[in-house]
Amino acid sequence: MADHPDDPSDLAYVVDDPLSYGGIVLWEVDDVPVAMAGHSRVVAGTTRVGAVYAPDGSAAHERAVLASVCDVARQRARDVLAFAAADDAAGTAALRDLGLTPVLERVLLAQA
């Protein structure tokens, strides 16, 4: 959150709630946190992966923590959802490499 000071997200919702159910995975190298990712609470057998972040922007660290959180999510839920931009070939490929299959494209519309 320090890297995004204008983010209006509530700290308790973003950090405290996921910590309460094990929804955050922290990736460390030599005891130093290098990336984190989260998944939502399991509802109706489904969880959503999100909040993949590496402060140094390392794609390798992001991939490692994404793989870890997907593994944790699969252990807890029947269905695991993840979102990737349709034009993000690398992101989509990374999700496919983890065994996730695209099922639909979502469009978000906003009033101008």
C-alpha cells in the first residue's frame, strides 16, 4: 500500500481479513519478502486469486508467488478463478502454465 498512496482501499479489508483465513501467501528469498499474492475466501467451493505483487517488479517473483497461491487455493477450493487482461499474452500464458483454463472474457464498462 505504501507504493500506492492514493489507493483508497481499507487496510483492514486488504490485509487483516485475508490474514484471518490464510488468504495471503508471502514469497521470501533469504528471509526477505520479495512478493505476495492473495486469494479470496472460499464461497460455494470457489475462490478468486488476486493481488499478485512484487515491489521490485520482478516477473520471476510474481510467477513464483502466483504458483504458490494457486496451489494453496486448489487445496481449499473446488474452483479457482483468476483474471488476466485479454491482451496480456504473458499473463494468460502464466495462468495456463499453472493449469488454469480460460473460460470467458469479461468487459468492464464505465460511464464517461
